[in-house]
Amino acid sequence: MVENKCCSLYVNNMHLIVMLIPYIEKELENEIVTILETGVKDEIDTFINKVNLGKTKKKKLKNINWEKCLLSDEQIGEIHGKTVLIKGDYSFIKNVNKIISDDNRVINCFTLDEFEQNSREILENHGAILNTMGVKKISEMFQMNKLLNGKIN
């Protein structure tokens, strides 16, 4: 289901972490599952050590698996009702999304290069974009873009 999926675009791992943490902080009461083709643990550790977060939030953030985490198709299919963070190349993310249940909140994290090469398909398969302003519906973002560019009356 497109409504449960949002995409995020990043330049490097630290950029991704800086964008994700405000959203993840709000989701800490829910279980967060990561499916990561490459890990971001070093960046998380650096971020947590440099940013003023409470001890409880720091502990909860550290308890999320930020290491490389590849799950089998069966394991992916068994994930239900969770927030799932998926990071990898375009084909990796696409394959995981074919298997994952629709009752999860999914955040697909694409590099800027991957997004540029596959933007139409990515936008068509996501209901929102997670960026530094938070989660915004794709339809609203593009309406605002048209309005700012004077293409809507």
C-alpha cells in the first residue's frame, strides 16, 4: 500500500541519519526494524555522542540495529505492524518491498543518484517523502511546488 510507504533521499550516511533521527525519535515507542544493505552504526554513534539527547532516547536509539542487516525473504514476510527502515540500492529496496507486509510503516532510503535514475517509479510507489522538514505527502509537495512556481491559480 503506497500510503504506508515513504521515501527518503540522502547524499551520504550522516545526511541520512540527521534526517531520520527526528522522525525515529517520535517512533521510539513503536518497534523499529532495520533492513540495511550497508550499516550506519558509526554515523549513529557519532550523532548520538554529539547531539544533546536524553539518556533514555540515546539508549533506545542505540538499541536499534544499525549494522548491516540482511533478512531472508521468510523473515521479511514475518514482519507485521512495525516501522521498517530499508536502506540499500534501488534493486535491493524494490525486492524487499515486494515481500514486506502492507501493515508496516516503511521508510525506503535511496541515495540521491538512485533517486535521480528512478524518480518516477519511486514517487509512484510512495505516499510521502521524509526529509529535513519531516514527513510530507508527495501530492502536497508537488502542489506546493506548482504554487511556488506560479502554475496553480
